[in-house]
Amino acid sequence: MPDQLSRTFAALADPTRRAMLARLAQGKANVSDLAEPFLDKMSRPALTKHVKVLEKAGLIRKKRDAQRRPCELKPEALKDAAEWMEQYRAFWEESFDRLDEYLKTVTAEKKAKGKKNAGQS
Amino acid sequence: MPDQLSRTFAALADPTRRAMLARLAQGKANVSDLAEPFLDKMSRPALTKHVKVLEKAGLIRKKRDAQRRPCELKPEALKDAAEWMEQYRAFWEESFDRLDEYLKTVTAEKKAKGKKNAGQS
């Protein structure tokens, strides 16, 4: 049995499942609503399976709502995954600072060169 | 061929690979350094494969450094994954606000009850 964080990331490692989460971010939806946009590319059982993966990973839950069972986002697992990512924020911020610095140097060099060429013409 | 975001999440869906990233957050390391803490539980080829998954997902890169090829973090893919997560931040913040409110109510009720009981004794 994989740990919770591994199950969350595995569930997110699929564009159809991420699109289903994006749909649920707009509001509750039934399994058939979630499947609908993909029926031209995938079978209904395959899509139901995607919903089940999201449910097992704790990313969505089915509510009892009279006869219907609409799905809704369950954001706790996403929060834990986002918190795990946060510890690496310093790394990408640093690397983008370096890129930014590099681009400034290149732009400054280009401008200096442009002025030099303009002076020559 | 899965999309980049799917490859990133799939690579993160394993505790050994996440531990290897945590090791690289401390500084560059060779494949053998990355494998070392897990050799009691896993074979060297299995560990080399984990490193390759991280490399293929673009989460780490091997540097040419004279004869050695140390690995280092490549934070861009993590950044993209974290940005994808950010769009759901409102959901978990809202749900934790609701939890917070609930806890405040429960605590207030307990306090009121405690005072009542203290008055009775």
C-alpha cells in the first residue's frame, strides 16, 4: 500500500484526472458529468476508473445527496502535496533569479552593441 | 509519451525518489551517494532506475565534472507542478477556515459548559 503522498502524486500524474479536478473546482458534478468531455476519446468504464483513482487517493469524495451522488473536491490531500513542494521553492526561486540576472546582462550587452552599431552607421 | 506535468507527478509518486530529491536539496551527489541509504532495502540496479526516472522527468540532471558525474536538482519541473497546485489553494484554505470556525465554536461551547459546571459545584 503506497503512502498518502505517493497516492496523491500518482493520481495527479494523468491529464484526464487533472481535467476532472479542474471541472470539480467549478462545483460539484456527477460521474457522468465528469466523463462527458472525454467520451469521444475514452470508454465510459475507463473514465469511471479515473474517477475511482481520484476517490481512492482522497482527492475527491462522493456526497450522498438524496438519490444522486455528486462528487466534490477534497482539498486536504492537495494541500499536503503542495506543502511538500514548498520546501523546494527556494531552489526554483534561486534558479530563476540567476536566469533573470543572465537575461539582464544579455539585454544590456545587446543594447550596448546596438548603440555601437548605430554610431557606426 | 506522457506530458511533462504527468511525468513530474509520476516521478514524485514514490518515497525513495522523494528522499533522493531531499538529499539533493542538501547539495550535489553521485548516484552511489543517492543509492547508499537504501541499499539495505533495495538492489543497486533498482536504485539506479529510480535515479533515471527522476532524470527523465527533468527533476534532476547529471553534471559533467571532470571524471565524475554528480547529480543536482533541476527545480523548473517542480515549479510548474507547484504552480498547477496553486490554483487549488483557495479550496484548501476555505476548508481549513471552516474547520477553524468549527473548532472555535466547539471550544467556546466547552468553556461555557465548564463555567456552568464550576458554578454548580
